[in-house]
Amino acid sequence: MIRVSDLVHRYREYPSGGGEPVLKTVLDGVSLEIPDGQFAVILGPNGSGKSTLVRHLNGLLRADEGTVLIDGLDAGAEEALKRVRDCVGMVFQNPDNQIIGATVEEDCAFGPEVRGLPSAEIGRRIDESLKTVGLSEQRGVSPDRLSGGGKQRLAIAGAAACLPRCLVLDEPTAMLDPAARGEVLSLLHRLNRELGITVVLVTHHMEEAAQADRVLVTERGRIVLDGSPEQLFADPAALRALHLDVPAITAVADALREQGFAFSSPVLSQRQFVEEFLRLAQAVGGAL
Amino acid sequence: MNILEADHISFSYPESVSPVLREITFSVSPGELIGLAGPSGSGKTTLLKHLNGLLRPTRGRILFHGEDTGRRGFRISALRRRVGLVFQYPEQQLFKKTVLEDVSFGPVNLGDSSEEAAAAAREALALMNLGGEYENRSPLELSGGEMRLAAIAGVLAMRPEVLVLDEPAAGLGGLAKTRLMKHLRRLRDETGIAILLVSHSMEDLAEYTDRLLVLSEGALLYDAPPAQVFQETDRMRAIGIGVPTVTSAAEELRRRGLDIPVLPVRTEQAVSSFADLLGGGRHGK
Amino acid sequence: MGNDLTIGRYFAANSAVHRLDPRTKLFGTLLFIVSLFLIRNNLTYALCLWLILLAYRAARIPLRYLLRGMRGIAVLLVFTFIFRAFFSPGASLWSWGILHLTGAGLHLAVRLVARISLMILAASLLSYTTTPRQLADGMEKALSGLKRFGVPLDDLALIVTITFRFIPVLNDEARAMMDAQAARGVDFQRGGPLGRMCRMPTLVIPLFVSVLRRSADLATAMEARGYSGDNRATKLHPLEYGPGDRTVYFLFLAYIPLAFLADRLTSALT
């Protein structure tokens, strides 16, 4: 689905005191492949290049070196841009700054409208998308009446209305409270499972990474870790070196393991923790 | 003597009839680190705005050192200086040319001379670990996390007795969030300032606060240490805020038959409770 | 401040007026406003008021929304009336100090107040019954001839829509910034207009930075959604005249001689 090879991205930084611009490298030779239908999460400290990386996936940024292939299309080629953007939909961090319509319906219509689809088709797409994200009742509502989670779902609907094969989201839950975060995440997982849409999610919430199929970690413009959440969270020392923490339950299991209790490494969910705990408790035969 | 007291305050906006706050009563004493939790729309931000006089209650009183802030002749500017309110994403307010100028903005507005203001600003910046060469940088050049610390310093420069923060860690990721929370606690430990903060992270509230206020639909439902409040897991979920993950895990274990009389709310506490349950820590791997 | 701004607010209702093509409503509003300046006799304004009230009724807009629009300009109307009635040249009917109430002044005052009020009422009705998007589409379609001359109508319509969409957002943000600055000791109430002006930079600069950031984000989002400036865009609800529009256009045509006659009649009577 997505194939990135040796991607390099630089920009010129002009020092505030004046003088010659300095060439800074944001992405330093990134290569990765994301197969169809995968739910991939990208983690990394601020400034590590993750936002820059995902903006290459739908041609918003052009590579200085290397290639980005989306379903075989070259995202760097001017002629392919329209088809690349049909294939890859994108949702950003600030819910308000991606909504243009005066009503939910109007905003959802934007993508199909600029693609010149016939009105009947646009109507159909909007019906489908709003139903999927759960905003059918709010068709005529002004976006500023929606909650933060509602606005992000609207943004997802707007992207979904263009029937993309892949959704890329740049920290969509950063400005949301935990309830809204859960709303958005379960929607994304549903889109991934039921519609087979590939999801690439940039986030700094470890719980979201724990539920992914695959986790990539960026640091200083390179991918430094790439594997399943199990592989990733099994090495808390490496994570700490990258200024990332682990979900609370994982940390508890790690601490207990260090004290000699045989928890598997890592423990990623409450359910897993409880099951393993009960097994260990039974083995000891004490607490029950 | 309490610094601040909310005495049965209620509030509704002029255009609407339904109250946003109902009969809220609590107090803030020196050196306390108080948490405020509640689902979206429960009135948290509205309550914060009453603490520094931005809003006046429609009923009830706000008392500052025992004085009714609503009485004729009370100078609200005194309240603004002593109760420093930091809104969400405070870095969006930064607008001066240098960090020092911006942080001095508050004291200058309140009447300090430029020397006094600069001195207060330097103190505040030092407290937020932004001393020295940060002074003359443009605020827009700082990293996101640094900008936030600078914005908080801007309020600290007024030397408030109470620091009120609306979701200070909003938008911050894992370690940056922990760093900020630890910083705030250290601030309280070193200067004795009282802190009241809003947070959506039950983990942070359990870990860092002495006392937890829970707001739901405008009413104050709980005012007690977090260890106590989080025992009521079903109630917390019904309100819409939940409990820390470790508490929830312990509750599940208790439901499956384990003997856990008191649910742990902090990570370290949970580790030792769980270790004891499994028959004491066995050392040696 | 921002809450009383009724021009630009949409009031959702299911009425015949709401369902009219926006071009019809735009034309009607324009026609009405122009007629206000051609009417010579003050009594004719009573007819206009009656007509606009009928229109509000047909649009199912509650009375209090009508009054809300007037509240914002109430002070302006009072001052206009006083200045015109008491400070105009002519035969004095009543005096008190420098205030001279004149017959001519009274006429002028009533005319001005009537014109302004009716204009506001008409414009408010337009915005109550037409979403910004519909207005933009309507103007775009009506002026589509200009596209041949290279006028970027599609983009202009988009700019109008986006601006209206962000008015409430920026309003809230400005208020939040005022709160934050107030928490740092800035008092926007003190010092009168000069003081407020001096404090404007504390509000304007961060707001400006925020608007720039929003614009950049929005442009990125639009590009990601496929906007490229040279789109051959279609519409979800393309504008088409319906039978209701034809009827209303007839009514407009009838209005012109009606107003003219009424004006002549009342002039003859007074």
C-alpha cells in the first residue's frame, strides 16, 4: 500500500539574528512499508520528524531525495497528486482548523465537490460517511456546536467521503479529552476492521499504540524501532531513552516482574494483566 | 486561615436560565495541591474563573482571606494578583518580543516599576527552569513545552498565593506531561504556593494531588483525598471521569475473588499491594 | 459585543422563505433597500414596515429575533433621531437651551431612523433565512458572467463561506484571550476608549498570530482534501429556480408600482 524508500527531507532555517540560512535535515533516509489493511502507529518525541513524514504520504510535502509510492503511484509526481489524494485521506490535530463548512453536511461535501462528482453521488457519499461516524442526526448543525470529538469525527467523515484506501492522522486526539479520544479511536478501529482501510496514526498516547498492529518510533529523522506493540513495550529501557513512557498497567507489570513475579513481557491491557495475575495467584495458592 | 473560600456559589449566564454552577462550597489553604476533575461541560472552567474574579457568582460569595470579594469597594485587581489563573494552551498568549518582556507583562500591568517587574520575572523564570539565556529569546522561538513554562512563569511573576491551572498538561505527551506535573509539585514544595489544577488524567490526579474536587453538572460531589474518592469506582464511571487504570485493575481482581479491602490509586502503591497479594516480593530473578 | 451581531446569523426553520433560491432573496433585499432611498414620504415607510413584518412572519422568525437586531443599533438610532430633530435648521416648535425642535428636523429624523431600521431588518431577514454558503453560491451564480472576465468567483465564494464559518470561532477565541490577559492584570474596561485602544495590541497580536496559524492549517487541510485552485467543482445543492421563486419575483415587480403609488398618495394627503 505504502512504500517509502530512503526518504530525505531538508529545509532552510533562517537564523533570527539574520545571516545565511542553515540547511536542516528533518528526515534522514527513512524507509518503510505499510501493507494494505494495517493499523500502524507512529510515535516519537516532538521534532523527530513524524509529522513531516506523514505529510509526504499524500503529497503535501515533496521529498528532496528518495521516493514515496502510494499503491504504486509516485506521491512526488505532480500528475499523480490527484489520484494519490483520492487514495490517502488526511486528518490533522486541530479540529477547528480543518472544517470549512457552515454545517456538518456542507463540510463533508467539500471533498466530493472539488472532485466534480454529480450532486446525487455527493449526497450518497455524505449519507454513508455521516452514518459511519455517527453524525447523521447533526447534518444541518453548525460545526461550532459539536464537541471536540464530534469535530474530529466530522473531519474523518470528510476524508472518508472521498473513499480513500488509507487514512493518515496526525495526532488527531492531542487536543481531546479521554472520552472523546476513545470515541475517535474506536471509530478508527472500526474503519480499519470493517472497511479494510489502512490507518497510519501519529500519536503520543501509549494506550493508542498498545492497540495497534504495528508501531514505528521516530527519532531525529530516522525510524529507530519498528515492530508489534508487544515487541516495543517489552523494552521499557529503550523507550525511556527515547523519552517515551509505557501505559500504566504495563509499568506495574514490569515492576512486579522485576520483583520476581512471572508476568509476560510486556503486559499491554488490563484484561491481560488480570488474567495473568489470577493465574499467578492461583499458582501461589495464597490470596484466594 | 483559608486563602480562598467558595461559599455556596451558584452561577448562570445572563442569557440562559439553567445554572452552570450549583451551591459550590470549598476552600483553599496555603500549600495545598488540589485537583479538580469532571466531565466536559461540568462547569470546571467556569468555576476557575470565579476564583480570580473574572466571573461573579449569581448567588453565594467568594471569600479572599475572609473578605467578601463581592462587597462594594473590594479591589478585584488585588484578587487577580494573588490568584494567578493559567488557562489552557497558555502559550497562545505570548506576544512580546522577548521572553523577559512577556513574563514581566503581568507585574507591569499591576503597577510594578520596570525594574521590579524584571526582577519578579527573572525569579519566576528561574522557578520554571527558564533562566539565563532564555530571557532575550523571542517567545515564538521556544519549543512547545518551553513556551508553556514561560506562559506559566508569566503568571507566577505576579507572585500569587494560589496558582490555578486549567489542564496544564493539555496536549503534552507522556514524559513531557510527567515532567510538568513533577515541576508543579516541586514548585509547591519549594515555595509553599497553593495550587489548584484541572486534569483529565486520573493517574495524574491520584499521583500529585492532596485533595480532589469532583464536579458533575455544576455540583460539587466530592472533596476528599484522591485515595478516598477513587474507591467509588462505579460512581466515578457514572459521572464520566473513571478511575486510574491500576484502580480499575485492582477492582477487577477483587471482583474475581481476591481480597483487596482498599483499592490502590497510585502506581507504586499498586505495585506493593499486588506484590503482597502474590505472596510478598520474592527477590532474585 | 459579538452576541448582538444578527447580520451573519442563520436561524434554521422550515419556511417558504428559507426554501427560496438565494438569488431571489438577494435581489429582493437589494430592491427593498434601494426603494427606501427613493421613497419621499415618511408614511410610506409604514407600508414598508408592514411588508417586512409579513416577510418575517412568512419566514417563521420569532419576534424576539427581529427585536434583537434592532437592539444592537438602538443607541445609534436614538442619537440620530436627536441630532436630526433638535439640531436641524427651520422654524422652531419647541426649545430648551441649544436644543431646537423643528418640523423639518422631525421629518428628517423620522426618515433617517426609518431608513436605517428597515435596512437592518431587511438585511437581518436575509441572513436569518439564508446560510452563508447559500449566499455565496447565490452571488456566484448571479454574477457568473464575470467569470468570463477572469474574476475568480469560485474562490471568492469560498473565501466568504470560510470567513463566516470562522466568525464564531474567532469571537470565542478573542473572548478567551481577553480573559487570559485580564488574569494578567489587563483591565479592558478601564480608561475609556483611549485606554482600550492602548490595550488592543495585547489582544490583537496573539489573535493575529492565531489567525495566521489557522489559515496555514486550513490551507494544508484543504489541499489534503483535494483542493487545488483549478478544480472544476460541482455542488451538493446546485441552485435552481423553483415555482416559489417565480411567484416571489412577481411580488417584487408588484412592489415597485405599489410603493410608488403609496408614496404619491400619502404625499397628496399630507
